[in-house]
Amino acid sequence: MFSDKKQKSTMDTSSQQNIIANGTKIVGDIESKGPFRIDGTVEGNLKTQGKVVIGKAGNISGTLTGVNVDIEGKFSGKLILSGTLSLKSSAQIDGEVHVSKLAVEPGATFNATCSMKGAVKALNNGEQATSQKSKETERTA
């Protein structure tokens, strides 16, 4: 009936959505494999492999690194995405954007420098390219 063996409960956190509710403010860096819905405020860096949705009341100031992002609220800082950035009509973006695909609804405010396609790969592989150039330079010297 009773056992000395304890069963470990494992949960796949990559499929569970993280929610930062309206009225919540987080200052600091966040890293997760799962998706996010942000209706509160984040001041810092957010890195995730899941989809990020910034609601109408949501506000992020910092660097967001991920795959796909839908924005209805405000973002200021640097966006580095390997997938699609979707800006809804209420979205306000200020900063720097590196993305593969961009969808903008009429009415959205987009005050950013934007690079698309190869830029995301270049950012992710920038360190590798720099180290390869260094090795090539050493060989020719």
C-alpha cells in the first residue's frame, strides 16, 4: 500500500504559458522555454523560445529575443526574432528590430530601425563568423 519509492513528477514547462498580469511590474531578466502573455510591465531582457504576446496594457522596456511576437501594447528597446513580428493597430514600437517577417496593421506606431531576413542569422552567428575570420587571418599571416 505504501511505498518507499517516491515518484517524480515531471512537467513540460515549454508548453505552459507564463502570464504577467496587468498591474504587475518585473524589473530584471527573464529566460524561459515557454510562451508569454504580458499585460503588465517588464523592465529588462526577455529571452524565450515560445511565442510572446504583449497585450494592450502590456509594456516592455529592454531586449526581447525569441521566435514570434504579437504586440498590442508598447515595446521600447531591441527585438531580435527568428520568426514573425505582428503589430496590431494599438501597438507602439520604439527602438531596434531584427526580424525575419513583419506584419503591421494600419494604426500601429513603428518608430524603429528594422533589418529583415539575413540580419537575424547574422546576429546569431556573429560570434562564429568573427572567430572564423580570426582563424583565417592567423593562417595567412
